[in-house]
Amino acid sequence: MKGVILEIKGNKAVVLSKDGDFKVIKLKGKCFYNVGDEIEVEREGVFYYTRNLALYAAVFLIFSIIAFSIYYNMMIPVMYVSIDINPSLEFEVNRLERVIDVNFYNEDGANIVGDKKAFKNKTLKEAVKLVINKAKENKYMEGEKPAVMFTISCKDNAKISEKIKETLKNAVKEAVQKDKDKSDVGVKMMADSLPGLKAADAQESENVDVIIEEISIQKHNDAKKIGISPGKLYIYEKIKEKKPDISLEEVKKQSIKNLLKGMTNNQVKDLINNRENSNNLNTDKDNVKVKENQGNIEKQKETKEIKRFIRENRNSKEEKKKDYQEKDQKNEQKNEQKNEQKSDQENKRSNEVNKRIKNKRQ
């Protein structure tokens, strides 16, 4: 491709190519060039495009990593928090403790949820307060001592932090506090009315009892398959010990307050203190650890196979490389021999020609 020289500085020149591009090139040879001369301009080689392609790929990779991290933290649930009053619903919560989706388990739960957009991207505390306020507006929390039950499960069966539990308790307390300002009804600990319960595990006002239960992700999935909230499934299993003839449909329709009446005092205490549940969660964690160890052993075997395969390929590549090098050397030697033979032949011919010329002259 040709171009016209616009400016010359030392051994470099600014050239306008036929494509309309301005390029700085290095002047080759001992020729003298002037502005306006036409000169051959080399096209960019494969390296130029490869370098730009690598740059674009690196930028794309960086943006992909950023986008994935945002998606991972914002859009993937790591914790499920179900709420049972009589309305039964559930929040899917991300790593930032914000609600990314809300589901319901019965018609009352659907009435509370309404438009899902009202809950999405709210903090867990804000979402719980909204549920309690809607439950009061729809008269689901009327009567003496209605109960609110929270059931929490994590995808990796991690231990639920005390901070999450305190967040749930404070959300109910603040939602109920509005009524206290109007009717001067205070919030006090459940331990004041039921001796033997830990103050940190339950709360009560004259209107609301708060229960927080921690379950495994397997329990959560089992409840979802049969269409019942994890909290009511847990209570159903406890009541069945006392009333074997009770059905799941009966449990689905009843409020948490009425279901607690069907349990024994010891079961209620165990429920509040999380005794049995902590044992079950620990066994689930042990099973998960065993599976993780088995998975690690399999991964180690796979990595060994992969490393062996890489070594074999590397050795074969090195052998092929040596073969190619040897072939190149042989070809070079042959070419050198041919060149020497040609030069010898040319010298002989030139000598013969010179002899003939001398002989003719004589």
C-alpha cells in the first residue's frame, strides 16, 4: 500500500496512506526522501491485531468479573427467612441482607405480599416491619397474644448469626412500638410470663410473642416440596407426637398462636430455646462435612489425572519440537550444500569462459 510523505523528522516520516490514515513510519535505506514523495507503506501485521485483541479481551474479562461479583452478591439468595402468623410467607435474602424475592405459602400470605415490588431490595428489617404492619392492618394479629414465628435456613448450612436474630426481634418490636405510643402498651421479654425461658431467645409484648427457629436447608426444601412453610412443618412434627391423627391440612390453616396451644409446655420451651434444632443442625453439618471430604478426595484424584495428562502432553510436545529442530537443521545443511555446489559450478563456468576469451585473444 502506498502513501504520500507529509512531514520528515530525522529518519521518521508522517505519511498519509490511501486509506486516509496518518501513520508514522521509519525511513529505510540510504535514499533521500522529500515531502510529497510517494512511498510504500507496510500494512500492520498479525501482531498488531493480536495485541489489540488481547487488550479488548482483558477489558472484557475485567468487566465480566465485576458484573459476576455484583450478580453474585445482589441476585443470588444465601438465606431464607420464613414468617408465620397465619399468613405464611418467605423472604429470599442475599449476602447484603437485602430481600431479592418474596414467596407465600397460603392465601393469607398472598394478601400480605400483594405487589412483590414493595419488598424487593429492602433490608431484612424493613421487609419484616412491612409484613407486621400489613398483618395488623388486615387484622391477622388481633386477639390475645398472637405469635410470630421466624424460620431461618442458610444455603451452606452456616450458623445463623445472633445479629440476624436481633434484627428480626427489633423489627417486630419497632412495628409493635407504634401501638405502644397510642395505647401505652409496652414490650417486655417472654421470660416474664413463662419462667425458665432465656430472655435472648424470645420476646413478648402484651400483643405479640416472637419465636425464632434455625433449621437446615434440607428441612427448608422438604417443606417447600409439600407446600407448607418450614415453621409450620416443624411445629406439625412436634404436635404429631402428642396428636398422631393431626393432618398437614389442619396445620396449614391454623395460626401459629393456635398451633402452639397444641404443643406441650416442654415442646414450647424446646422450641424457644432451640435445643433440639441445634442438635439436628449439627448432624446436618456433620453430614455435609463428610460429603465435602468425599468431594475433595475425588477432586484430588481428578487433579492428579489432569497433571499426569499435562506432563505427557508436555513431553510429547518437547519431543516434537526436537524433531522439528533436527529437521530444520538438516534442511539448512542441505540448502548450504546446494548453495556451495551452485557457487562451485558458477565459478567453474566463469573460469572456463575466461579461458576461452583469453585463447581467442591470443
